[in-house]
Amino acid sequence: MLEWLFFLLPVAAMSGWFAARRHYKKRRRHNDTPFNPDYFKGLNYLLNEQPDKAIDVFIGLLEVNSETVETHLALANLFRRRGETDRAIRIHQNLIARPTLSSSERTHALLELGMDYMHAGVLDRAEHIFLELLQHSPVPYQAPEQLLRIYQQQKNWARAIEMAEKIPGNRRKQVGTLIAQFYCELAEKNAEKDRHGSLAMLKQALYHDEACVRASILTARIHLASGHPRKALKNLLMVEKQNPAFLSEALPLLLECHQQLESIDTFQNWLRQLLQRHPHLTSARLMLAKLIEQSQGRNSAQEYLYQELHQYPSVEGLYQLMRLDENNAPALIPLIQKITDNMISRGDRYTCKNCGFSGKTLHWHCPGCGKWATVRPTEVHLSALEKLLDRTT
């Protein structure tokens, strides 16, 4: 047995050597295979400064398989960032057409194709793709978010609400604010045709966002228009708790409620209490001064404002005080009134807390950053005098 063993060892070694030699010869012959002619075609396009055609050729040479899918997606995203959306669309369409793609890879490619169409502004095709993705399991979280963007642009508030409710719960607070604003849009649109329906929508708005000032103010306006000042008053009194910055918007409606209820004295007392809680609320101070003027005369209103402005100065208050004392210094008062009037008219009444956009009109949807419920009323105080003087020059 030992003799046979010593005889077979050299035979085994020789067999292994021949097998290895055949393998490497075969591999070398395979590697010696000429390049794909399309490769030289692409190089020719590059040399002739035709990069568009060259890229198309090289994309075609890149075989789609499980190892190159990410390369295709990265290349398409690069094109989209560069603004070459048509190329990104072609790559993603090419990926989706491949039967070898796995379910997750196809879902990813579909999502990217929808983003291509969004970037290109082709909203109908993007909508179709994202609606298809809603049928997948699991649903990509981007699908309802992108549909929400589409329906906001189309002002399709009912569908926007539907998509917002599909967004995951970790963004529930932000989504609640959006849904409340969408219900307000629907209610405002239908307020004259269907008051009861609008009130129901505003109730839904407050359900999703109890701090929605817009819903409270709109509800109050509908009740006032329907001859229900007490119901309107109840809604308006919620504004202080929801967001005191919007009290200046609620005050004219509160005055209208008390006028219809013939309870101006009660309103005056409430304004005094309000100023104790919010001493820098200039709009409330000016309204109280007007009510004092109507009930007690101009001198009493002037004395009240004179004392208040020493502690809480404001441009609007100064203007009102000069109006009450227009008989004194007849040559100087008109000039000062003109300057302060110019400053007040140029001052911005509303500012977005998110992007700093400012203007003279209240926008519930900020034109600057596109955020909802971020614009706040502001009041022109003497601290802003330098900025306003710059605008007048």
C-alpha cells in the first residue's frame, strides 16, 4: 500500500498542474476578447466633443443587474440635480422596464421617476406614479408627502387632507397644523354658500389643531354674519389662549360683537384687563383710547394715551395722541402727522417667523417659504423707528 501511495502522489500533482494550466489559458483567452464596439463609439463621441451622445452610449453599455442598480440610480440623481431631468427620466424608465429588478428596487426606481416628473413640473404623471406607490406594501413615506405637495399646488384641499392623514405619526403635530389650514381653506371658500358645512369644517380644523387661530376667527365671522354675536364672542375669546399675537386681528370683531350686544362698557373693562396681561399690545391700547373718546370725550382719551405712552411708547400711539391734540401747534402738528403717517403706512404689519418675510397683508400660507401658519402680526413700536426712517428717505 505504501508503494502504491508513493506512486500516486506524483500522478495527482501532475493532474493538478494540467488542470490549472487549462483554466488559466481559458481565462486568458476570455480576457483577450475584443472590447464592445459601442465602447469605441462612445469614446469617439467624447473626442468629438459630443458628451450627450457619449453618455447615452455608456448608459446602454452598463448592464442592469443587482450590482449596478445603485450606479444607475446615482447617475440619474446626478442628472436631476444638474437640471437634466429628461436624462434622469430615461434612466429610471430603463430600470423599471427590466424584468430582473427585485420588488424593492423597482419601488425605489418608481419613486425616483416620480421625483423626476415633480422636478420637471409634469404633475399629472408624478401624481399617477405616487398613487401607484400607495398600493405597494410597505408604502414609501415619500409618496403621500409628494402627493400632498401636488394637491397643495392644485388647491385640491380635500385630497390634500386625505394625503396628510397618510403621513406617518412621528410628524403628527406638523401634519395637524396643515390639515387645520386645509379645512380653513375649504370653509372660507364655501362660507357664503354653505355656512353649516363651513362651520363643520372649522370644527374639524380645531380638532386637528386646537391652536388654529384662523379657524376661531373664521367661525366668529360666520356667526356674526348669521346674527349670533354671543357665539362669535365665544370663539374670539379663544384667540388669546391660542396665540396672543393675533389679538390685534380679533379686536375689531370683538368690538363688533359687543356693539351688537350693546355691552361696550364690558368690552372696555375687558380691554383694561387684557392690557394688564399683555401691556405691549398697542392695538388694544388704541382701541381703548377710541372708546374712552366716545364715552368720556377727547380730553380724557388724550390724558389716557399721554400717560400710557410714557411707559409703553409706540408710533401708532404717538400718531393717535397728535390726532387728539390737533388744535395745539397748528403749524407743526400737520407736519409731524404726515411723517408718522408715512412711517406707519410703510411699516410691515406681518412677519413670517420661519423665513422673515414681511408685508402688509396677512398670509396664512407664507409666500416666502411656503410654510403654513408661520406669519404673525407685528406692531410698529418706537424701537423700529430707525428702520422705518430709512424707508422714508
